[in-house]
Amino acid sequence: MIPEQPLQDEMIQVTPELTLHAADERFVSELHQLVLKNRHWLQHSLNWPQFVGSEEDSRQNMISNRLLHQRGYAKMFLIVQRETLVGVLSFNSIEPLNKAGYIGYWLDEAHQGQGIISRCLAAFMYYYAQQGEVRRFVIKCRVENERSNQVALRNGFTLEGCLKQAEFLNGHYHDQNIYARIMDEVSD
């Protein structure tokens, strides 16, 4: 059996100061600390932060995400601004046959309101549309999550509907808006 070769760092240059880096173990410690720093406010929108334990747990999660990334079932990118990790942008899942990608993201609270997610999202979608891997981009977010709803609308997504009681968070079921944007293969 031939050992699996490590992949090169898949990277998407967003601006000269803003880069997306594919999930990689070298970011584990920094990501773990960023999650701990933001855990309280993340809990308002996401279920998983409450389960973040040790740095080793974060390392195992990063390894799992790297494998899913390599196999094309999900893609996790770390948002790096001026050499500092500030958040995550990902396809939480990809349907290869349908060329559909379900987008998730979060950003350090101190870096919000600067357009970082919108710029990263535009570059991310262009990158995958250009490769022909994804053409239907989907964002699902709680109806009450005004910021995520605005991110979708600002980036040309269309509201397709409302999924009733589709997300369990903090002991309650919440309605989710589902947004989509179709981008056929683009060329330079």
C-alpha cells in the first residue's frame, strides 16, 4: 500500500491581505483558541461550539475535515487576514452529482461588519464555479439570524423558501430560510 501523500495547501487569494486556506493541521491551535474566544456568541447561531473540548479534539476535527475536503464531500477553508486566522468558510456538504454546495461560515466577532465574509464568499463561489465542481450554491440560516440573511442577499442569492422548524438550536426548533445562487462554469 502506497502511503497517502500530503496535499499542497489549497489556497484562494481573496485580496492581497485576505486568503482562504484549506483545512490543515498547522492551524489547529489558532483555530481552537479562536473558537474558545468566540464560543459564547457562536452558541447563539451554531450548535457545535458547546462540544469543543481540548485542542486534541480540534485536531481530530481538522483531520476529519481535511479528509472530507480531499474526497470532495465537503470543503473547509480558514479565513486568514494579514497572517491572522479570523474565521471559517466551508461547504458543509457537497452533492457531486447535483454540483450543489451547502455553505457555512463564521467570523471572529471583532472582525465582523467589515465585509470579510462577503468578499471571501464571492471568491470562494467563483473558484468552485470556475472549476466546474459546484454550480448551485446554497445558504440555509435561521430566519432570526439577520446577519446571515443579509450576507446571502448581498451576494446575489435568491430566497427560495422557508423550512419550518428545520434547525434544532439551544433547546428549540427554528425556521430556516433557504437561499440559492446558480453560477454556471465561469472562465477568466
